[in-house]
Amino acid sequence: MTTSAVEINKAATRRFYEEVVSQGRLEVLDEIIADDGRDTANPAAGVVGRQGFVEHITWLRDNVEGVTATVDDLIAEEDRVVAYWTIDGVQRGELFGVPDSGAGRRFTGVSISTIRFRDGRIVEYSVLPDRFGIVAQLLA
């Protein structure tokens, strides 16, 4: 029995959140990102390939202590996966324009990502975070 492309894409999506975002295992990107992959959520979105993802994850892990990303649900069809995921951590740097207060505020936010694949590798990643909810928690 072979694994379908949809299941392979869903497994790569889980690896992205569980191993790369939560554990900081950047080497996993070599296995799941296409050479021409684009992370449009990266503050420096013009960077193509693995390096763009490295910059984004490094920025996130530098600014959110103990960051964890939990996959709540995956919906997949053909070459796309939509991930509903929850991010949790303690602010240690600027997030969405809110400077670190030094108070170490814990926050949780739900995000929706759309990920497009080619041959089991991510070629396009975009995310719609709950910026309003996160900022409200950081300013409370």
C-alpha cells in the first residue's frame, strides 16, 4: 500500500510545526522545503528557499521563549494543506509592533496557514495569525 500525496503533504506540515517551529530543528527544512520554496510570512519575504524559512523561524524563536505550535486540524486536497494551529509562548521581543515589556507575557493565538506542495515539499507558505487577539493579550 502506498501513501497518497495528500498524506505525505499532511505529514510534512505536521513536521514543520512540531519539529521545526516547536523544537527548533532547522535541519528538517532540508527535507520538507523545495529549493524555490517561499515563506510569505517571513518579515523578509523576498528570501527564497530554505534560508527564508530559517530567518522566519529564528526570528520567532528569538522573540517567543518556549514557543510551541500545536496542530489542531489539517484539511488537505491535491497540492494544498490548510493548517489550523495554536501558538503558545512568552514574549521576549517585539511582536506585531508590541515591544517586549520585560514582563514575560504568555500568550496564545490561533493561526491559519495555507501551504502549497510540489513533490512532497513546501513551495509556498502563508499564515494568517490572530494578530488582534495576540496584541490584546500582550497589552493587557
